Amino acid sequence: MKTGIIGGTGGMGRLFSEVFKKAGHEVLIAGRKTEITWEDAARLSDIVIISVPIRDTISVIHEIAPLLGEHQLLADLTSLKISPVKAMLTSKARVIGFHPMFGPTAGTIRGQTIVATPARCNEDDLRFFKDLFEEQGARVTITTADEHDRMMAVIQGLTHFKAILLAGTMRRLGISPADTESYISPVYRIETGIAGRLLAQNPELYADILCMNPQVPAVLEMCHKAFLEISGMVNKGDKDALAREFLASREWYGSFCELAQKETDLLIQEMVNW
């Protein structure tokens, strides 16, 4: 089996090249400066995987789509699915979208989640990838491109926005993480640490995740509505209303609250012992 990764010199491309090599595939790496061109990878591979920045994904797909045949399978590794899958369907190849729910610094897919959005493929194709990823320790979630982007507007869009908002508010207040160092305990470090981890990475990636998913604006509009309601309770000093809001959200989260407390207690203990 020959797998070509277009964008294979980037972090995610390198990670998945190792995944496919471990599975016994011959892997062709195609980048802007490699001897193997995108066209070579598209023509010569049984499986063609697009692993380029979100903003470049559609144009790269359109460039190689005319070169592909029905005997090939085309996939991508981007954080959005509706538009890339639609673009891949212009080819004659079988099509599955993938979204690794982790960054290349993970170093391995073990213990990670990969979302699959099959679009034009057979059961054997889907089983092939599911088995390949699961044998190396990943969890595979199968859904549609529409449902994927809807969920990512919350899982990525809302959570990344919250981290950027936290850091941006602290910056505007003139309070740095260093200023808080002598005051915080591990639980607060986790909160600021998530923001710091995000800010240490590529800003273009997060700009694309937030700005290119058409589902994100509606989520942020609801976030803004919730902010106005809850901040109104605080500004009025309405402790009863705030307690009702707190309990309503606790009920909505259900048993996840207890699980989250146990998991974060373990994390906090590890931080204390580190």
C-alpha cells in the first residue's frame, strides 16, 4: 500500500507519515521543497492525504483533484470538514475526511481521538482506517461533516475563544502571568496554562479555526448573550440569581461534574509533585 502525504514535511504530516509507516505502508512525502511533487504523490499513491494549513486546503485539493481516479482514496487532516469534503468530492476518488483532535506535539496517536467523516467510500475503506488508527491506540469517532463542524464550533471555537479572551483581558488589565505567580495555586495555573499553551502555537491556525468555521459566529453570539445575563447578575449583586445559574449549569453537566473533579484532582496532585 502506497500512501502520499501532501504537506508531509509539516508537523502533522510527519506524525502521520510515521503512523502509516508503522502500518507497513510505503509513504511518499510531498512538500513545497521536496523532490517528490504534489502531482507525483497524487498520481502514484493508493491513498492521498492532504495535510496543509486550513486556509490552503481547498486550493490544494482543487489542484490535485483532476489527477485522481476511482481506484484511489483521498483524505484530509484539517480542523474543518464541510468545505474540504465538498472540494474532495470534485475528484473521482473515494473520499473520507479526518480531523485529528490533537496537535503534532503529541508525538503519537495513542490515547488521542481522530474524527472521521466518510463522504464517498465503502465500508471496507472506513474499517481499514478505523483498524489502522485503533491498532496504534487512537479512538475513532465517525460522524458527518455537518455535525463535525457544528461540534467543533463549541469544542474548538468556544474553548479557544475563551482562552484568547482570558489572555486578552489580563493584557488589557496590565496583569501578566508573572504578576499572579505568588498568588495562584495549581488549579488556577491550569486555567492560565491552557491559554499560555494556545498562545505558544501558530496564531494563523487558531485564526482559521475561529474565522473559517461558519458555525462559530452563532456559538459566540450565544456566549455573548450568556455573558450579558451572568455579568448582569454579578453587577447587580444578585447572589440568588447567580446561584440558580450555577445550579442549572451543574444539572446540565450532570455526572461529568464529579468525573471532572476527580480527573483535575489527579492533575493537580501531579503538578504539586512535579
